[in-house]
Amino acid sequence: MSRRLECPLCGNTEEFSLAIHLRTDHSVEPGAFRRQFPELPIHGDAFAGFVESRGVRRVGEVLHFNVDVAGATMSARYGVDHPLIPDSDPSFVWTDACRDVAEAIEHDERVFVYGPSGTGKSSLVRQIAALTGRPVRRVSLNGETSVSDFIGHWTVNEQRQTVFVRGILPQAMIEGHILQLDEIDAMQPEIGFTLQQVLEPGGRLLLTDTGEEIAPHGDFRLVATANTLGFGSDSGLYASGTHVLNFSWLDRWDVVVHVDYLPQNEEVGLLRARHSSLQKNLLISLVRAAGDLRRAHAEEQLTTTITTRRLLALCARLARGNEFPRALQTTILNKVPPEDRKVIAETFDHHVGPTGK
């Protein structure tokens, strides 16, 4: 067992390092401590081993260290506080697709993530950012986001001066955020053409209104999520509002990752982690029913499907004491076309029973 370090200023002991204790409790920087107590160590043997194994290094004023994210080694920031850094979700399920996205973000590859609704595509990006201490600027390109919102626009400030306000894209590029573009298969064509220059390796953005050329910060990353791959909606679920994307534009994305529904045991684990008060056998039955309905949709027997998001909503109602028929009606049956309701209700009845017990 390594010897604990004792602070000569107060007698407090630490196992790894006195640095945080000195800064927090005494407002003393390690350099000043070394000058006053040159014979005393600040870091213990265990800390030295951690520094070596995690590849700890200082980048500017920030400490970086290596962290495993779904099998991919990423550089994380230590002690960084930013309002756009997402909160960590311990119930999130890490898959091989997560590893591909994590590797792309680490190595500055433009990554396009697609798959069915409710499979956690957007959550995946946020959880990677939470583990690595990266701020995420998220925008939905559902047709409501205009070019002026995305690139910038002229306005009059409080001093009645005409000024140019940078939009979402140049702000993220300058500040070094992960820019998460949700529903990119529904974006306005003008936004897609603007993104082309940024999708190039080291791509810069020319603001034509001002003539300013924006160079990307070293930490800037670009991630897109969509329900389709940009070739149209084969299932018909996402035909409304989505567009067929230009092949040349799609080809500029370095990595394309497909995110599908979780395997049965992992989906049960997710529901159980979020709603531990529900019986495991009930959760297994819910997931089996959803699996049957997803297969029926794939075989074109249904016009809609059951997403993980819908199962989570159903479990939330059940955990609050709702009767099963009422919870099923409000979270699933009321969302589907009339022609699908009977089949979906019968499938859940077959697996779960009419009372859900």
C-alpha cells in the first residue's frame, strides 16, 4: 500500500496528490508549495502510475487524459466546466456503433449516424461528450432552422449599430464544440451547400456577408444524425419532411454509422436501469412484444413500429402506478394509425396479458 501524503499546512492526508487539496482548501498553487516545502512530495506513487497509464498531459491550461469509450481510446478533459457539457447517464448502453462514433470524434472524422427513431442516436453523441468533457451544440435541421440561424445575420444592436451576428455553425467552429446536426435529412438545401466547404478536411467557412473566413478550432467536430441515409425512406415511416440528399454531399462524410435497436437482453437492461421498480419478467415481455412488432413492420405487416423511446414512456407510466391498458393506450396505441392498433394491442396482450402483471 502506498504511503499517504500529508499536508504540512493542516495535517490533511491524500492518497494520490495534494494539488487539488492545496488549491481548494488553501488557495495555494503547487509551484508555490514546492518553493516553500522543496523536500515534500506533492504526488504519490499511485498518482504517478495513473499519470503514466492514462497518458495525462497538459494542453494549454487544461489537463487531458485517456479514457475508454466503448472500446475506443479518447482524450478527456479534467476539471473542465462548461454549460454545454452534457450530464452523464449511467444507464446508457454502449454498443459497437458507439465505439465507431467515439473513434470518429476523437480523430476529427465527420460522422453521419442514422437509424430508426428512438434508438438513442442523439443520446449517443451526448454521452460520449459527457465522458470526455466536450461541449455539444445541438441543432435540429427540421426545416425550421433557417440559413440566417445557421450561418449568421445582420441586426441592429442596443447602440443602434448594424452588426453581424454569427450563427450556430461559425460559433461552434470558433469555440471548438461538437456540432450535432439532428434530422439532417430534413434540412434546407441552402444549409447543405454551405456545409460542403466545412466537410472538407480542415474545411473553412467563408462568411459571404462579411468576407470573414472561419478556421475550425482544433476541438471542433461535426456529427449528423438522421432516420434515413439520405436515399429516401424505404419503410415509409420517415417519408414526410425528409429529402433525398445529394450523393456528392453524402460522400464528403468520412464515416457512416448505423444505430439499430438494442439486442433483447440489453434493451431489458436499459428499461430496468431506468425503472427498477418494475418486475424483470414484465420488462422481458414488453421487449419481446416490441421485437415481434418490429419484425411485423419489417415484413410490411404494420405501417409503424415500436421504438425504445415508446417502451421507456410506457414503463414510466407503469412505474407511476398506471394500469397497463391505460398506459399502453396513452403512450403507444394513441400514436399509431387506426389500422395498426388492433395488431399492436393483441401482441402486447399475448406477451404481457391484459393487466400487465
